[in-house]
Amino acid sequence: MDLGIKNKKALVCGASAGLGYACAEALVDAGVHVVIVARTEGPLLDAAQRLRGLNAGAVDAVAADVTTVEGRARIFAVHPDFDIVVTNAGGPPPGDFRHWDQATWHRAIDANMLAPIELIKATVDGMMARGWGRIVNITSSAVKSPVDGLGLSTGARSGLTGFISGLARSTVAKGVTINNLLPGTFDTARLASNLAAQAQREGNDVDAVTAARLAKHPAHRFGQPSELGHTCAFLCSAHAGYINGQNVLLDGGSFTGVF
């Protein structure tokens, strides 16, 4: 399918690996000029090289921490305007809320709520003035189905979700849609790290922990990053102009509710 976004310019955050990279890959494949951002330059430049190997859309890389004023300024100094923005940040560590001080909460909120809002603030008016734009925030299935121990992530991302729900209604008449992607368990390095940590805590084998997790999963498999990437690209496409203010859950059916 031609997504109708060839030569559009996109900003994709956290794009050196995992789900962010998968979104960038799908957009590049659609002919989009993608600017990928991550904090660590080495892996980011490696990712840019792989994306350029697709011989499709153009690729630029900017090493920056989007949670800081300086990091965001670095991005917009190089590329001031974007038609598509994909926000994405690794979730804060799990734990017991009794051990989280105010600084810990502030770091989680900065990364998973305030930084996406700042990026939207810097781009949405330009999109509206041009009459077209797509914003997609990668959050978490825990926003819809909270998990004990993930309070930092759920709290910060729920705040972003509520903010987006209101904002999206004010932009769509100008051709700008804003949606959230809520991934469940995807086969990424982060998931592998979490499974390894769980195995260590339980004194168990990683393969056994993984098998137990998969046995409980309706699909009996983890999601592939490309599945989320292609969903993201569709939400960014010319065909998705009537999808707005939605929380799109990609969890293989793990959520047991009706709505």
C-alpha cells in the first residue's frame, strides 16, 4: 500500500534500537525523510547506516537528549519543521513505590510525559498552519492494564494519555491527528533484559521464565517490532486522517477487557 507520505519529514525519538527503530524503518520504507534521535551517538549512527541501506527515504541522525532544553534545541536547529513526530522513551525501572523519592518521579515524568509534550508544543502549530500533520506517542499497554511495580511508567504515561485526549480534539480540524500506541510484550533487547532480571531475582533459568511468560500469553509469542512499526507508519499515513485521539493497543490479546 502506498501510504501517501513520500517526502514528508518525520522526527522519530529513541530510534537507535527496538520499537523506535522499527517505526523509523517503516517510515523510511514509505519514502519519508526521517530524522532519528537518541542519546548515544554510536548506536544511533549505526542505525542510520542500516536505514540508509533501504535505499528509500532520506535519513539524518541527531544525538540528543530530548528531555533537556539543550537536546531539543539541537534537533530543531538542524531541522526546524516536521510533518510527523513519533515520541518514544524507554520506561523507567520497576520497583516498589515506597522507595521512589521525588527526584525519581521527576525523571520518569520528564522522560515519559513532559518531553513528548514539549516536542508536540514545538511542532504542532506548524503542522496546523500547513494543514497536515501526524503525531504518534509510543506509551505502554500498562496505561490500559496497569501492572504492579510499574507505577513510575504508568503514572507518567497516564498523564500524557490524558493530556493527548484533550489536545487531539483541537487539532484534527486543521488536518493534524494525535494518537498513542500502547505496546505489550515485544521481542526487544529491553524485554530480554527484563526477563534476565526476573530470572536472577527468582533464581531461575531465563528460558524457563520466558516459557512461563509465553504460556500465559494468548498468542504464545511476543510481538515483533516490525508489527508495531508498520502500525505506526499507517497511523502516520494519508489514509489515517480520521483516526484521532486513540489509544491503539498492540498486545496480542493480553488485555481481557471489552473496551
